[in-house]
Amino acid sequence: MYGNNEIISYLQANKILALKLDHALTGTGKAVSNQINTIGAGAARALYYISCFTDEYQDVCQRQITEDIRFKNGVVHLIQHGNVIYDMLKIYFEEIFKYKTSDQLEHIKQMLMAVNVHIAANSLTNVGFALATASLVAAGMKLSLELSALAGRKAGGAIGIIGIYGVVQKAADSAHRLYIAYPAYYSALYAQELEMMYFLIEPLFERAEAFKAQWLSDGEIADIITRMIR
């Protein structure tokens, strides 16, 4: 599993923890034309900030300021409250198991055992099963969270600054996709100021087709859990 220390080290190396986004506009123009993906997203975000000086883009500007603040708050959670990935998984499974009966949880547990996936839940309560499942998935995750691929290697000057913008933009885009795909989960993460950290686990959720669990049978939910682990 990708640990908090690795995530924090990357954020520190790229000066994302500082989040001095309001002072990061100088000298960006020359770098824009030669950058793609994250760099391009960062440049666009910077240009939107420049547009804050016009009345037409005040709504975009305010949204970006809010996203920056919430990204910062997510990073603070990452540093202060332990494993942010486990926390997001726990919230997901709490949503999935919220209305499951003990019999349904037992059925899911038995189907997982049949494929050699063992949930260490002492009691089959919704919360207990969610905690145990989140722990198992977090421990077994083989997802490579290539943060360096989002903003490139550590860079200085304008390119590094645009890279920081790019990470925040990708986090915002990821959060928006989550809002569309699974509003209840987005709201649960939002309440804990974690929706801007969802980009860290989005590849896992896409690979496991995790959002289908809102409508699927117990057996299909067991399949999603298995795919998350394997």
C-alpha cells in the first residue's frame, strides 16, 4: 500500500504543502506552451486566477479559491490524522453497508471467504464490517499512486508552480467526477474535508468499478471488494 509518508514527502518536495497559490502567477506564460496534461491543467488554472480581475469570471474564481482551501484542508488531515486512504475507504464502505442486514453481511462474508478473502469482523454490524473491509482493502492495495506523474519531478520556478496548480486542478476534476458518479459518497467525504484527496484512490475505484455497488447485489458487491484487493 502507498503510505502516508510517501505522499507527504512528494507534497513537501513539490512545495504543495505551502500552498502559496495566491502568489504563484509570476512568470507562468513562457512555460505554458511546452507543457501537457498536468502542466496544461495548472496553466489553465493560473489563467483563471488572472481572470479574477474581471467581473465575468468571479464565480469561477470563487470556486477555485474554495477548492484550494479544501485541498489544503485535505493535506492537513493527511498529516494530522493518520492514513487518509484508509479513512476514505472506510467512508466508502460505510455508505455501501449502511442499509445491509446482518444476514446480508454474512452472505457477503461467505462469498468473500469462497475466494479466499477473509473479513476479520468480530460482529456483523454495519460499522464493524465497514471498518474491517476498509482495513483489508487498504492492507492489500497494490495500486501505485504515482504522484510524480501528476506534476512531474521536483521542479523550480514557473514550471514547478504550474505543476502545483496542476495537482490541485486534477484533484478538483476528480472530485467533480465523484460528485457526478456517487453523490452520497462525495457528500460523506466533503463532510470530512476529504473530497479533494479522492484523486489518490480514483484509479482503484475505476478499476474495481466501485460505484456500481450502489445498485448491485450482495454477490456483485463481493466481486467489487475482491477486485479492490487483487
